[in-house]
Amino acid sequence: MPPKDDAFPMQDEATIELDSLLSRFVDGDDTSLTAANRLEVLLSEMYPADDVVADRVGDLAQYRPGGGDYLLDATEMQSRLARLRTYLARLRN
């Protein structure tokens, strides 16, 4: 096993999947309901006691790509997930 490099912390499969899904969603490559549902599950499992993450999980539950009454659309969800991605990066450092 190679020595651990603190500049590139080892990531487990769930973290890699979460980072990939977040990036694809925020970048607009995949804003599907399927992607949002998977993000909701991963975030709930990986950060069960984090209030900031819990708020975004709640947002994901209200997400529909086209929006609607009392629903979040893709543009708003992308904005919220971009902020979450920054928050999670700070948590890991």
C-alpha cells in the first residue's frame, strides 16, 4: 500500500460516488430525479447528524427538474448543491 499523502486523502467508494454525483448535478450534466434521489440517500447515510446536510436532503426531497408549486427546480437545486459541495470540502479538510 502506498504511503498516505495528506494532500490527497483516501476516499471510499461512497465519497467518490457522492463527489461525482454532486459535480455532475451542479455542472448540469445530470439533474435527473434519479440523481437527486441517489444524492439524498448518500447524504443521509454519510452525514446523519449534520444539520446543514439535513437541510439539503430536505431540499432534494422537494426537487423536481421542472419545479412546480412548493417544489425546487434544477437551477435552484444546482445553486444549493454548489454551496453544499463547498461546505463538504471544508468538513473534509
